[in-house]
Amino acid sequence: MVFQPQLRILISHDQIAKAVDRLAREIRTDYEDKQLLLIGVLKGSFVFMADLIRQLDLPLELEFVKACSYGARQESSGRVRLVQRLSTSIKGKDVLVIEDIVDTGITISFVLDYLRKKKPASLKLCALTDKPSRRRVPVCIDYLGFTLPNRFIVGYGLDLDERFRNLPDIYVVED
Ligand code: IMP
Ligand code: MG
């Protein structure tokens, strides 16, 4: 039988859309005359990124990296590797990394360290959600959608064992 966890709505699609609008406004102001390159961290960020870029009427380019952290279901193992790296140079570009969630911070710190070595002109982070109470590595989030309590969430790109990425709202998985 397929495991059916209880889901409770936490952030509605309307609230998400308003946050995406606000973030796009902030980003538009800051990158007006820059060479903006958005780098999405797969897979989780793809829904958020798709909505965000359609609110950014700026010349921009897109790239993706894919990070993989080994380990149990709802925990970062602390060991990260990139299973998809960049295929082009980012030297001299204004890079904005797009992430779905910053939890312990281990994954995004690894990604940011990797990108920093490639000498972009600037490197900033935009995250849809943040769980600061879980942090193990300090992370500076330049553009943030929502601060969350210490609960596991799914929907709007975020998964539990690859399920629920397609839900338009964000849900808490009840224990
Ligand atoms: P970190 O390395 O602990 O910051 O974990 C980041 C990654 O773990 C995210 O990119 C997600 O893929 C996953 N993750 C952490 N918390 C959640 C959650 O509440 N729901 C779904 N995925 C999560
Ligand atoms: Mg992710």
C-alpha cells in the first residue's frame, strides 16, 4: 500500500503568488543594469523559479545545478555532492541562486562555495522558504519568501520522497 501522510495547508497559492511578486520587485530594482544569471538548485526550486522569472522583465539567463545530499528521508546527511554542474562560465556575471528551502544550510553553502570559486561578479541567494531553527551552517539569504517553523513541508516543488511536488500550495506533513 502507498504511504498516505496527512497534509495540512500552511501557505496558500495566493500567499505564495504575493510573495513571488514582492521578491520579483526587489530583484528587479537591484538588478536593473546588471548581467543577471539565475541559477536554480534542482529539483525543488523549479516551480518557484518558473513563477519568479515570469515576473522579472529584465534581460536574464538561466542555469541549473543539481545537488544531492545522501541520507534519510527528512534529514540532510551533511554530505553533499553536485550531480549536475554548470555547463557554461559564470565569470563576471551577476549570479542569483534560487533555492526552495534553506534547512540546515549545508546544501546551499556547498552550492554557494562551488559557485564562488567560478568568480562571478556578484553572488546572492533568493530562497522561497527558510527554517532558521534548523540551521547548522550560517547562510545569508538576500531575498526570502517565508520563514517557517521546524516542520517538514511539501508542495510547490518541495517533495517527500519525490511526491507532492505538483501541489500548488505548501503543506505541513503531520506526524
Ligand atoms: P539543508 O542542506 O539541510 O539546508 O537541506 C536543503 C534541502 O533539503 C532542500 O533543498 C530540500 O531538498 C530538502 N528539505 C529540507 N527541508 C525540507 C522540507 O521541509 N521539505 C522538503 N524538502 C526539504
Ligand atoms: Mg532542494
